[in-house]
Amino acid sequence: MTTRSRFGASTMDDSDTTLDDLKRAVREFRDRREWEQFHTPKNLSMAIAIEAAELMEEFLWLRPDETPRRTDGGDSAARIAEELADILIYALGFANSVELDVTGAVLDKLAKNAEKYPEAKCRGFSSWLDSEKGEGA
Amino acid sequence: MTTRSRFGASTMDDSDTTLDDLKRAVREFRDRREWEQFHTPKNLSMAIAIEAAELMEEFLWLRPDETPRRTDGGDSAARIAEELADILIYALGFANSVELDVTGAVLDKLAKNAEKYPEAKCRGFSSWLDSEKGEGA
Amino acid sequence: MTTRSRFGASTMDDSDTTLDDLKRAVREFRDRREWEQFHTPKNLSMAIAIEAAELMEEFLWLRPDETPRRTDGGDSAARIAEELADILIYALGFANSVELDVTGAVLDKLAKNAEKYPEAKCRGFSSWLDSEKGEGA
Amino acid sequence: MTTRSRFGASTMDDSDTTLDDLKRAVREFRDRREWEQFHTPKNLSMAIAIEAAELMEEFLWLRPDETPRRTDGGDSAARIAEELADILIYALGFANSVELDVTGAVLDKLAKNAEKYPEAKCRGFSSWLDSEKGEGA
């Protein structure tokens, strides 16, 4: 899907946007407003959790097969996109604040999970999901 | 920072990894284990919130100027990287499940925030942060 | 259900324990360790959210009709009781720190919800649940 | 503090209200609307986390010594009371759904914490706080 970017004339979407591109956009937004003073890792960790809760609200009271619906007539898909964007903006902001390469962190964690959940044993079995840590990716 | 990727021979880091690259890695991990049945948007939204809480734990009981420390001698920086990776893995997994282009969602949200928090008015002023929604990026 | 209390010889359970009794137990635990300095409202709000996420972990990846199960053989009911206790300990700790009468707050909120969700209209209808605020109690 | 209860003519506050009194009020609210079908433990655990995040929002972007302030002119103390009430309503609702005596659970957990954090050793020392589980009550 191609999405028009308001940050410039070029069209940017997940196929051609790097993690650094998005980290830069988030960093510039913060710096132009001199908000780095507020964006401590502690505050950013709280912000991520707050936005994650807002995303969960879309699915509260529903059974797995129900699509979210809102009584206020709002556009559920648009809200969900916005809430996921908020989570990512703060997560990338956190990565900026601690100078973390997220690609390396994500690939390392997937590799660690791959050893913990070998494909041959895990296929389709939910009992292999480590609910202790909530990690089933 | 260059990070060696275990998913292939090429070196991948935030400078050369696209959002699609990471979304694909997360999707393949899920599909090889036939875990799509468990990765409903509702469950994934819960997973993001759970991992966000684990990241917050690193900063609990601390004042802003204190660095996280753990009594068990563990490596705080390594844990933080892993917890942020978990958040991103589930967030990208969520994007996969609802077929959302995250670049477009993030850039659109930053543009919306830019109108809400004009640079000239917001520089350094925390009062402009909309704590109602927790949005101050 | 009668529960033996380790805080004294009397048997205490929900039928004969007041909110002040529990708030006092939580307050004394904090004061004997001189932990009030760490138990700021901000930190306590984080702690509540962290414990709430631990409770959610018990139910992740499950469909509504499945009972929680853990791969490590642990006692799910005991863990759930402990996690709910953690939530209440921090919530009552928060009430102590801001000197809030929780009975009044809870009854006032139920009264407010009763006006928002009149019994005659709401019986059985999930569409009346305000997912905006997650309030459907 | 004495609070007038809308649930009856008697004045109820934390000094004379039992846990069962509040659990009953929450249960009756649910049953009169036939909402038990939606109030599964999984959904209630999500609701607690969502409300916990709303409470945290009051403290986001602030340093420990700052009191919460809102740009919309709202009454911060009233909102905080309402958000804590929401947390307790869902936590007590959860206790109802799993038939848990919360007094016993809280006192047992405090006793467990007392052994883990002996007074003599812990007085004032934040290093004794188990940030692994976020348990420092």
C-alpha cells in the first residue's frame, strides 16, 4: 500500500521506509519542540503503556470473532491505525533516547525465541507459548 | 551501529532495514509455527500492553535522574533492549494481522500532532502536552 | 470464606474487613520500611499498571472458554490471587498517598455509571458499553 | 471523611464499609444489566489494565515533585478519584468472577512480602525493592 507522506514530496510506505527514517521523523518532531527534557526513558515507557491500553480498549468486551464496534459512530479502523501509530512513535522515541538499534534488538529476540520455540515442536501448539513472559511471537 | 542478523548473511541495522523487512521476519516466525490462530488483534493488543509493562518495571521506584539498577546483577541495558524488541515484535505482528502500513500511520499521526502542537507555541512548554490522551510526541 | 490472618489472631475476610483495615495494613507495611519516599502517586500508578499486566498474562492466548494453564506446572489460581492482591495493595497504597476515601469514590462512580447505563436500556446489550473509556461495570 | 452513599440512606466510608459491601455493590450493578456474560476474567483483567493506564496519564511528563495539571481546566483530583474508582470496580468485579476473598489474598501477600523484605534490612533502601516483579509494597 502506498501512503502519501506529509513530510515531503516522496511517497513513503513500509516497503521503502527504513527504521532510521521513522526514528528520524520522531526525533525531529521532538527536537523542534525542545521536548527531549520530558522524553526520559521512564516517561516514554509510561507513554507506550498508556497507548497500548488505548489500543486494547478497541477490543474490550468482545469475543475473538467479533470485530470492534463503537457506539459513537467513529471509524474503528482509523482509530486503530492511530493508536498503533502512537505506540510506535513512543517506542521509536524510546529507542532514540537510549540509542538502541531496533533492527538488531528485534532480530536478536526473534532468534532467541526461535531457539525457545523450535518449529518442529511448536507448530500449532499453544502450550508452547510462554505465558510467564507473555512471549509467543 | 551494525548488527549481525541471524536471519541471513547480510548485515542489517536500522539504516538499511525497512519496516516490511521486520514485518516479514515477524510474520514468518508466526507462520512457521502456525500461530496465526492465536495472534488475533485482541490478543496481540494484550501482548503489547504486557510487554510495555515489563519495560516500565525497569524504571519503577526511580527518580528521573537515576539509571535503572537491578538487585539480581542482571544487565539492565540488555533487558531493556529485549523488552523494547518484544513491544515492537507484537506491534508489527498487530500491523500484519490488520494489514496496516505503519509508515503511513506514523507519518499521518506525526502530521496530525504537528498541527495540534505548533512548533512556535510548543517549544519547551510542557503545558501543551495533551495528557488526556498521553500524546506528547 | 474465612481466611486466617497472619497480622493478628482474629480471622479476617471480606465479610468483616473494612477498607480502612486493609489501607492500614498496607500503610503500616510501607511505613515500617520507610518506603513512603518511593511510593509517590506517579510511581504507584505505574506499579498498578505493571501488576495489572501480570494478571492479564494469565489469560493471554486463550479464548474466553479456556481456563488459564501454565506450562511450568504452577498453580494458576494461586498466582491469580497473588496478582490481584498486588493490584489492590498498590491501589490502596495510592489511596493512602492521596488520602482518598475509596468507598465514596467507588459508590459515586457506580452512581454515575448507573445514570449513563440505565438498567432498562442496558440489559444484556453490549453496545451500551462505553469502550471509549473502557467503562462497562 | 464521611461520604454520602447513593445506594442507601446510611453514610458509608472506608471506616465502616467492608470489602463484601463494595463487592456486592459491584455485583449488583453487573447483574441488573445482565453483564456477567461480558465480565469474563480475561475481559476484566484487560479492563483493570486500561483503567490503570488512564490513572498513569495524570502523571505523565511530570517530575515527582510536580502536581498533575491538565490543559483542559479539568479537576485533576476529581479525575484521579474517578480513575482509581474504575480500577477498584474492575478489580472487585474480577474477585467476584473468580470468587476470591480479597482480604485473605492481600494479607497473605503482605505476609509474603514481609518475609522477602525484612524491616530491619529494608528500612529506606530502595535496592531491596524487587523491580523484577514490581513488588515493593
